[in-house]
Amino acid sequence: SAVISQKPSRDICQRGTSLTIQCQVDSQVTMMFWYRQQPGQSLTLIATANQGSEATYESGFVIDKFPISRPNLTFSTLTVSNLSPEDSSIYLCSVDLRRRNTDTQYFGPGTRLTVL
Amino acid sequence: SQQGEEDPQALSIQEGENATMNCSYKTSINNLQWYRQNSGRGLVHLILIRSNEREKHSGRLRVTLDTSKKSSSLLITASRAADTASYFCATAHSISNFGNEKLTFGTGTRLTIIP
């Protein structure tokens, strides 16, 4: 299995500010994924991040609100901009470890964001 | 939304009983996966079943897949208190020519095992 870390593990932010979440993987991966899990809900894919190219956003998510960086094969950041209470969620990154002959994705521990 | 549906939304059973959760989805898939999440923490991968498979076992877990009905079920036998968690199915869809996939998660089942 892969070791995936996220920073911060949790944060409380004021309305109108932004939070940048970091995701670090212990090996090089082609694709990284960012998910949102609203309270009591399932996971929803925000975007897919390929190294060296623009992230691909799912319907309902836009780059201005959720800018993503993918500077190398082991790291990505997700910024949640212009925060509102509706952005209070757990944000998770995951990686596709196809090179390790597995079809599964591995998930980071998540970042719990509370917006006041 | 392409999100799959799971039922029941919540399930409470006595320790030692079997728990069955169902998942339905809407589009063709490469494979279907089941994940467990304890108390809003990270997800743990449980089992994967490919679209050309009908049944798969892993320890106390049994998964079935019916692609004609676009449905899957997860059976946990001889449940334990430690099985208390939320369970999600996720369908995998190709997003590249290199085999990369993205996951679409179901709505989840909250399972409570009563000691």
C-alpha cells in the first residue's frame, strides 16, 4: 500500500478566506484525485490532477473555486477559495497505483474543514 | 448525478448476524469496489470485483455483481462490533488510454453492530 499524507488534518477558517490542502505520496503516481465529503454524505470527485497539465474538473466544480496544483509526481495541493459555511467538509486526496498492478485507489486520511 | 444508490441507508444488527448491503449504479463500469470508513476518517479498500466477475470472497466478505441489473451486494458474515462503520460502493470508469480510472461513490450504508 502507499503512504499518503495530508496537511492540515483539520482547520477552522473564517468566511471569505482560503485554505490550501497538501497531499504527499511516498511514490511517484500519474494521477491524483481530490474528493469532497460533506457532513453525513458520500464522496464526490472534485477533480483529477495529472502532473504537468491542467486539472480536469467534474461537473459542478470550477477552477476559480478549487484551484489545484500538481508540480511533481508525488505532490498536489487543493485550494478552497472564498470560503463559505457550505464548504465545511472533509477533503480527501487519492492516488491511482496502477503501476503496482492494483486497480484500487488509496486515500489520504482527509482534511476536516470547518468554516465559520 | 451519476452517483450510485445504496440501501439500506442505515442498518443495525446484533453481533454475530450477517449484514447485507446493496448498491445500484447507472452506467457501464470497469469494476466495482467496496470501501469502509470509520467515523468520518480515511477510506479503507475492502474488495474489488471486475465487470466480468459475478462473485468474489475475501475473509468474511462476499461480493456479488450483476451487470445486467447494474447492481452489487456486499455480505459481511458473522459480524463483529469492529465492523461498525460506513460502507461505500464505488464504480470505476476509464479516463485514459493507460488504464487510469476514476471512482463514482454510492450514497453509503451506515452499519451498526450491537454487541
